[in-house]
Amino acid sequence: MILVYTHKITPRVRYIFKHILTRTLLIPVGFTTKVDEFVAHNGPKLTYTKTPLGTEFFIKSNNLLFEQGVNDLEMNIQKWDSIPCFFATGNKSAIPFDIFAASFYLISRYEEYLPHVKDTHARYTAAQSLAFKNGFLEKPVVDIWAYKLLASLKERFPNYEYKTRTYNYISTIDIDNAFAYKYKNFVRSCGGFLNDIFKFRLLNIWNRLAVLLNIKKDPFDNFQKILDIKKAQDVQTIFFCSVGDYTTFDTNVSFSKNKYRLLVKDLVDYASVGLHPSYFTMQNIAILKKEKERLENITNTPIIRSRQHYLRFNLPDTYQQLIDLEIEEDYSMGYASNVGFRASTCTPFYFYDLDFEIQTPLKIFPFALMDTTLNDYLKITPKQSIGKIRDLRNEVKAVNGTFITLFHNETLSNYLRWKGWKRLYESMIKIATS
């Protein structure tokens, strides 16, 4: 155990020290405000306060972990070796930056509580983030800082037995549209035909007819392929299923369709299943609750995982709603427009509610990349995407983190805007697990 002396033990101090030392570096941590207890401790120890007690391992503290609420902070980004960092500490400190305060700022998503302009889907944008503005969005700097701290601790306390965590990969699949043409109601099918005829999309008309007449397989029905890859590569896979009512933004087949219900039941037998709350659940806990109950009725199991459709969430409101409904894990932490690390970490972390100044039981699993980001936003080819995937995987593997990807069953279809992307998922799995 490492003992931390500080002048005040706040919820923020407990939260971020446990995340960095215990959850990231696997070092148990204790806290004290008593100098005699600190001096008497024989194991590794550090002081986190304004001035050192003596010649111990000392990190000069920033005020952030001893404050409450949210303030507009002035950021001065500098380099720690080649890694961007902020909250400089001065010469007396064992490390040149207060990485605990800086990590708390990034992981708590402090900046998302400050006034900001939302995009067309009412989302916080990557372009407004400190990480994007300073060029470290694609680096899990919180984990990198932690490992730099570990190197300093090993130098100071060489006899302590340090553990090393292992790299982990999770493949997540969002089911926005389980089927392209099958099992849609009569009105939607007719509307689709008329739309294709009006826009003179002859190939779409033929494909729609061929699928509905059982001449061809529905192009979006790629679930067996994903399960086969999961089994062959032994990949942890989670499917997020949408069961919302039809809207402009929610176009999946109806949750009441027997074929869709059977599909979800089948997925539960071979993989983990979570909820994919519909577009308007961000503002409406009643809809969110209804959809959770719908999915639980289909799976006959409690639903503990969730990812917001369109990645629409507001902090802290959306997460407070998930907690109220006993959701234990959320996988929405990422940007639609950019790949990288929205919370600057590749380590799952518990949501810290800045409104109530408490660590909550909701565990956040940040993803590093999404298929639609590569294709629709960055507009890069599958071949270019392979390079981007490999770069992000390497960043995560360097700190033995958790690499999480977000794909859709549609991506494997080789159909419409996904033409040429069919093999990318399999290639990505090989890269992620190699």
C-alpha cells in the first residue's frame, strides 16, 4: 500500500488517487491528514499538499481537488518530456505537474459542465475540448501520466512489489437497423419503394425486392458473421440493441416483431447484450425506463449496460438517469466526429458527479473509435482506417489499457455507403487481438 498525506481528504482526492494508483497502476492506497501516522508508515508514501514535510516523495497540489463546483480555469499546456500536460508544480515537486488534478479535470469531463455550443444533435463537440485544441485527443494521456508516475515511484521505492495490468479488447456492436428491408411494416416498405423509384435507384429497388422475396439475404443481417469472428478470435463482444418507437432518428424494425425478438434472444446466448436508448431518451427518463423494461422482457435478464443512440448525452443529467434505472455500465464516452479518447483515458472509470461531488456506481467504458466516424466524418478509406485503428491500438497497448471499438452490423454489409468496408471489421479484430 502507498500512504498519501494531504492537508484535506476530499471526495475528489479519494476518487482520482484511487483511479490512478489502484485502478490503473494496481497499487492499493490509503490516506491520512496526521503527520505522525505518515512518518511512522514504513511502506511507500507521498505527500500531496502545498509544501513538503521533509525529503519525502512530494507532489505539489493544485487547488482543483480541494474545491467544489465548477469554475472557468485558465489552462497553460506544457510538455512533460514529449507528453502534453498542465497544472505545473515547480522544482520541489517529484514530478513537474499535478497529474492528479489534471487527470480529474479530464476524466470528470469538467469542461463539459462549462458553457459551450452544442452541435445539431445537442452534443458536446470534440472541437471544443482541451484535448482536441492541444493535439492530444488520440493519446490516453491520463494513462501515460500514470505510467510516468509509476517510473518515478519505482525509482524511489525499488523494493515494493508492483503489479502490471494486462491489455484488454472489447468489441461493441450497435444495432441501429437489424435489417435493411425485412420485417418492416407495410407502410415503411411501400414508402421505401416509392422513395427509390422517385430517386431512380434501380439497384436498391432490385435488392429490396430480392430480399423481400427471399431471393437474397438481407444485407444488414450479419450477426452470425460477427458471432463466428467472436468465437474464432475469442473476443469479448457486446451488442447494444435498440427497442425504441419509430422516429426520424430511430428506424429499426419494431421491438414487437417476432424475428427481431428471436434475434436478440439468440444474441444473449452467445454474447453480452445492452440497451441502445433511442434518440429522445436524453431528455426523457420515462422513455428510457420503458425501453429498458422492453429489452429485459425480451432477454429475461436484467439489463446493466447502455450506450446512447447518436452518442447523445448531457452531463450529468443523462448519467444520473442511468443510475436511477440501475444501469451499471455506460459505453457512450466518445465523439462521433473524431476518433480518440474523449476522457483522455483508456481505462474504465466510475462517473464522478460534479453536481453532488460524489463518485457514483456508474462505470464508464470509453471507446476509441467508431466506424461511422471513419467513413462519414473523416471520410477515409478502409485501407486508411486500418492505419488509424493500428495507431490507436498501439497507444492503448503501450499502457496496458482497454481498447474498445464501436461498429454496426451494417458495416459488414458491403452495401450502399458501406461498399468496400466488409472486411474491415475482421481486419480490425485481428489487429486488436494480435
